[in-house]
Amino acid sequence: MTVKGLAVALGVGAAAGAVAILAMPKSNPTRRLAAKAADKVEDMAWKVSSKITDEFDL
């Protein structure tokens, strides 16, 4: 698996996990905490993917 493929797979996996957590009721404190964590993970996945693309011109 290429580095870009790995970054995309990690991003997709994080997004899928976030969807499962976000299906919980909005009043659930776990959902609120997970939503914040999912946003941070998604942002980081995009940054990593962009950085890899910029560095290696893939």
C-alpha cells in the first residue's frame, strides 16, 4: 500500500468511526467528546494527505 493510500484509508476509517458515534443522541456526552475528536482527526487526515501530495507531486 502506498503512503497516499494509507493516509486515505486512515481518513476513511476515522470518518466511518465518527459516523457511528455521531448516531448517538446529541445529549450524550460521549457523542460530544467523540465529535470533537473526529473533527480533529479528519482535519489531520486532510493535512497529511495534502502534505504528501505537495511533497511528492502525486
